[in-house]
Amino acid sequence: MPASSKPLTEAALLKMPASAYMNAEQLAFFRTRLETLRDEMLNNAADTTEHLKENENFADPNDRATVEEEHMLEQRVRDRERKLLKKINKALARIDSGEFGWCLETGEPIGLPRLLARPTAEYSIEAQERHEQLEKLHA
């Protein structure tokens, strides 16, 4: 198997020279990562829907309350995932448009370590910190 057909690893990605930033190989790596994350979330949502459809009748009010609490927590997690799903779709659209990996505010590279940690990142760490400071001031 030729080296170029092997999937790119995080370590290999980080060893690439700065001049290779957001080349086709890196974009393919992040597209795969984002699509995998999206697919996992969609599967989780389907599982939650099936789980919530199960009508469990409990004679004991404590058991019923426990199940209702579990359902609420599960719905909260899915709500967070739904918001993340929107961010994933936006990141995939940025890959298609050639904007992925570049700060929407400054146009500077977001950086591979940050994108590996948060592949939906839209801003460099510095720009994100400025946004968070502004949010605190306006809150």
C-alpha cells in the first residue's frame, strides 16, 4: 500500500510543514473526522428517539421519577449535540468553500492543534478569547 493512500494520522498531520497548512490531505482528514462525528451524533439521536418511545409503566413513583430524570438528561445531551451538529455542518461547508482552518475574524490560520481539539473552531484562540471577553462585558 503506497504511503499516500494510508489515512493521515494526527501525528503525521502535526509533522507537516507550515506550508502544507490546509492542503488537500489535511482537508480530507478533517472532512472525515467531521463526517464521522456527525454520523455518530445522528445515530445517537435515533437511539434516543427509540428509547424515549418505549413506554415504561412503573407502579413505584420513585422508579417513574428516575426514568423521567434520565429522559430529561438524555434530551439535554441531544440538544447540545443538535447545536454541535449545526457547527459540524458549517465546518463542512467551510471545507467546501476553502475557508476551513482560517480564522473568520483575522484570516489567520486557526492552527492544527486547535482544530484537532475542536474541529468546528471558527476563530483562532486569540480571536475566540476576544469574543468571550466581549460576551462577558455584554452579559
